[in-house]
Amino acid sequence: MHPRHLLAAIGIVAIWGFNFAAIQLGLKDLPPLLLCALRFTLAALPAVFFVKKPDVPFGTIVTYGLVMFGIQFAFLFGGMNLGVSAGLASLTLQLQAFMTIGLSAWLLSERPTRFQIGGAVLAFSSIALVAVNVGGDVSALGLAAVILAALAWACGNLLAKRMGKVNMFALVIWGSLVVPIPLFALALLVEGPARIVESISHLKWSSSGAIAYLVYPTTLLGFAVWNRLLGLYPAASVAPLTLLVPVFGMALSVVVLGEELQPWKVMAFVLVILGLCVNLFGAKLFVGLKGAGQ
């Protein structure tokens, strides 16, 4: 990956890392489905009136928007609302990297290298640490919801990749447009009109700022750049970079939200970083060591 693109990817995952603390702040005042609906309403409007529809069938945009934005974030926000902390959610969601590699190998015939597989297995063991610590500050139902969110993200990655070269900024905006109506309807059904009215009427500045962060740097900038990188490089090279998200996410959750950092969470950090290093640099290190030994 070109160094400029690598820096862009790291910048996006840092933004996404803080995203989890912002979600936690927003959930203090707003129920999860309403928060998700508001996020994508503001991401789509008024931008959709000024940005031309991407050159793909509208049905493809609808599918992408519902999967990548609607389903993913409804499950993510719901899981965090059920008790998964911001730091743990940022870690668990990175299952999408392994799911993306697996789905790409299955559906797109992209064959991962042995280092990519090894790095994925190593990093995946961090999720095992989360699983064995279910209970206490980890909700089993919430964890299941976040894992489903990861699967939706992986499917969205493949949908974006199969589109080929497309205006990704426009795709994010138009994909966001399909989310509000079904999510507002679901929010009315599940969360109820009384709770929705009360939440909006008592909205604090901190929650308003959290929504703005979720809309602009996280959604509009983040997904536009990310989808562009997926169009330039194999999914197995791009998707694992999101393993840095929990590093930023957990660190910021400790600083901003005062989240406790137990030893097993630190170990999960280490496993994620080791897995990422093997995935990105394993082949080069192996060639270098092999050459030095000759």
C-alpha cells in the first residue's frame, strides 16, 4: 500500500476509534434506533440535493445503504445500549476484518496469503478473550449484537468492492438516504413515540456534539475514504487495518469515559497489534530474514 494511502487509512481508523466514545455519549440521551436514524438523516440531508447519484443502479445503493449503514449500526448501537462498553465494542466489531477476508476468498476468489491468515488467527484470539469474560461488564446479548454488526460491515465491504470504480462520497450520501425511513419506523415501533419525543426534547449539548461527530468525520469522510481504498487494493490488505480501531477506541474510552482497563483487555490490545503486524509486514520480514540467512 502506498504510504500516503496507509496514512489516510490510519487517520480514518483513529476517527472511527473515537466514534465509540461518541456513540456512548449519544446513547445517554437517545435510544439506539433513534440515534442511528438521526445520524443517517443528517448524513444524507441536505448533501443529497447537491451530490449526483453514483453511477450504479439505485437498487444496489439501497442494498448497500441498508446493509452497511442501517443493519450494521442498528446492531452496534443496540449492542452498546445492552451493555457492551465503548472499548469492547470497538474491539469486537473488528471481526469484520476476518469476515471480509473470508467472504472475499469465498465470493471473489481473492486468496489470502499465509501471513494474512496467520495474522487474522492471532488477532481473532483477542475476541476469544472477550468471550471468556462474558458476564460482569460484558453483556452476552450485546456481544452477539455487535458480532452481527461486524458481519453486516463485512458484507458492506464486499458490496462496495464489487461496485468497482464509483464516486464513494456520493455512495455514502445516497446510501445514507435509504436508512432513515425504515429506522424511524422501527424506532417508533420498538422504542415508542413517547420516549422519542422525550429524548429529543431533553437533548444535551454533549449528545448533539456526539451526533455531529458521528455524521461528518465518521460517516461522510470515513466511509468515503475507506471505500476508495477498498477499490484500490485487495480487501485482505485494507480490512485488517481496522484492527487499529480498538487501540484508539479503548484508549479514548479510558480517557473520555473513564472506562476501566483490566489486564485481559490489555492482552487483547497486544494480540490485535501482533496480528496486524503479521498481516501487513509478515511477508516482507520473512523475505528479509530469508535473504539475510543466505
